[in-house]
Amino acid sequence: MEKTKVGIVGLGNVGSGVARLLTEQSARMTRHAGQPLELAKAVVRDLDKPRDVTLGPNVLTNDLKEITEDPEIRVVAQLIGGTEAARQVMLELLESGKDIVTANKALLAEHGPELFDRARALNRSIAFEASVCGGIPIITNIGQCLSANQITSLSGILNGTSNFIVSRMEQEGADYPAAVAEAQRLGFAEADPTMDVDGTDAAQKLSILAHLAFGARVDWHEIPRIGIDTLDAADLRYARELGYRVKLLAIAKLNGELELHVSPTLVRAGRPLAEVREAYNAVTVVGDAVGNVFFHGLGAGQMPTASAVVSDLIDTAVGRTRITFRTLELWSGRPPRVTLGDHAQARGRYYLRFTIRDSPGVLGDIAGVLGGYDISIASVIQHEPEVQGEDELVPLVIMTHLASEGAAQSAIEEIDGRDYTLQPSVRMRVLD
């Protein structure tokens, strides 16, 4: 029987999971691919490092040439992180005639056009299901299964680390540092969790989904983003009092131009996105024919991500990836189908929290400032004053009706400049 020889570059957490599936579930892989998938070589930096997978003799190597110079290895799972070194490895693999499977979303977000153009020129393919949402097949569903639709919006929890941290803050009342420490202890967060908690990871993934769903060519740096690293537990309590939960959402909306942003967002309790807990990911996609579709599952971790990688290996071995890659023309030289709109013009409802001095007329003045920017008030929560030093602080929470991003920002800046405002105000979007 014909077989496909597979290489792996990077045998870390995900790479080890891929190797386990290929070696321990070989009969299953053969059944789905119609041929055996043989793990021929796995390239690592340290040959002596202990690993949680048993490999055959002569599989492990620290020399990439054992893959690039072996014509029998047809497809390679490129599973190293970072961008520059990963880019160079990817180009070397393509030049040597290999089809590629990758889980590196940062690499695609930074160098997708270059890599995809080179793959097309060499008649190679790149599959990347595992780059967004781990084990959830969101890439395939948007790129293929929903191709009869014009997708009009997608809203997603694309970073499991942030969702775990916010869940712990909400459910257990943990403060932000304690929730981060627990995420690190359990292996959900890196020693340096910056890219997860500041919205970078979600923005990189959103740029990939926006390209697939809308044909947009957006540098992820251009996507407005706010992370959870400044999230206050008080806002989680107020959101719950109002009937909402806070989630770090990546949102794309098509309304002539494309609206993209990543930020903590109040989601009405009971909606599927609001009920996503722990280190799970979820995406709601709206298509003009299918309506609302909801995807939910583990967005990270060894075996969920390995599941997506091996699925791509099977599709590449069978030939499905080659057809899809050629047809979709991702990151090609074609003009983008949509352009990114002015974020200041994006409209939505807002949660606003002010910390003000307990003085007569303050609420009226705030309402007047908001009204001056054409922002109407939907509801107000004002609790008893809290004493701090000589001042009595009043936490004032306002839910608005629809307003533009620019107007909301300008109103907040003006109110924060008033002498009755004692702390910087908080503004979050609302998704009903």
C-alpha cells in the first residue's frame, strides 16, 4: 500500500501530541487517509531532552536537512513558535518541495502573504487549522463549509488563557494577579502571559479569520485591542448585577466596510458566548443563508491542537488541501474584497463606570456631557458612597443606547477632566 512519510519540526507540547497520534493511532490514521501516515523524522534542538512519546529508531534528529533532503517526506508539520526563525524554516521546507501544516498563528499573521505567495509559486500548500482555536475546526468551516454564505459577522473568545483568568475572577472572586498565577500553575498561561492578556493573541487570530471570512487584508497591529490586564473585579460584579458576563471578545462585523476590534465586552447572560468558561474557546458566526452558527471547544492544549494538526496532515496526504489551497488563493495579490472602516465610527452600546465625588448635580452634569455627544442613557446604577480619605467616592455605572466609538471616547475624556471625577473611568462594549 502507498504511504505518506511525514516530518515534524518542533517536538514540544503540540509536536509530541502529533507524534503520539501518528504512532499510537496509526490504524485510525490509515483508515481516514486511505494510506499509512509514517512519522519519518522529528527535528528538535535537544536530542537528550525527555519526551512523553515513544518514537521509532532514527526518527529523532537535530538536523533539518534530514527532512529537506529526503524526497520521500512529502508533508511536514512545522510546529515551532515565534516568527523569524519559524519563517526561515517554513521557507526552507517549501523550497525543498514539502507541503506544510502549521499551528503558528503569529507566523501567519506577520508573514502570511510572503509564505503563501512562495508556496503558490512552488506549487506547494500550507494548511493551518490549528492556528486558530486549537481543536475547533473554525478554519475549515469558514473557508469551506460556509462558502455558500456571505458571512456578516463573527464574535469569538479566541484566547483560552484570558477566558480562564476572567472565569476565575468572576466565579471565585480572585483578583487579577491571583487568577494569572493560577493559570500559570495549571499550564494555561506562559511565564510571560503578555500576548494572551493584552489582546495580541486574539488580534492575530482575528486577522486570520477576517481574511478567510471577508477577504480582508488587515495587519493585526491595526486592529484596535484592549486586553484583560486592566480589568477590575468590580466591573465583573456590576456586569453580573446588570445581567451580563464579561468576556474578551474578538469581533468582526461587515456593514459596507469591516469593523474589527478586540476588547473586554459585556455579554448578556444566557447567550452561548456568555456561558463559555475556563480555558475554552467559542465563535459565533452569522451567515446570510445559514444564520447563526456556534462553535465551542478547547482552543489550546496538547491533544486538541494535535487533533487539528493531524487532520490537516490527513487532508494534505489525500490531496484535499492542495485543491482548497489553490482555489481559495489566500493572502494572494488579489485586491481585498473589503476595507477596514474607521473605528471611531463603529457603533455599539457601552458600559460606563465613573468614580465620582458625592456632590449634588454630578449625575446631571454627566448626563449633559453624554447628551452633548448624542449618547443616551439606558440605565443607571448608583450605590452608597465609599469613604476614601476626605472624599466620599460614588461608583456610578451607566449603560448607554447605541453610540459611536469616537463619541464614547470623547465623552469619557471630557468627564474624566471634571474635578468631581476621582479615578479614571471605565468603558466596555456591550453585546446583547
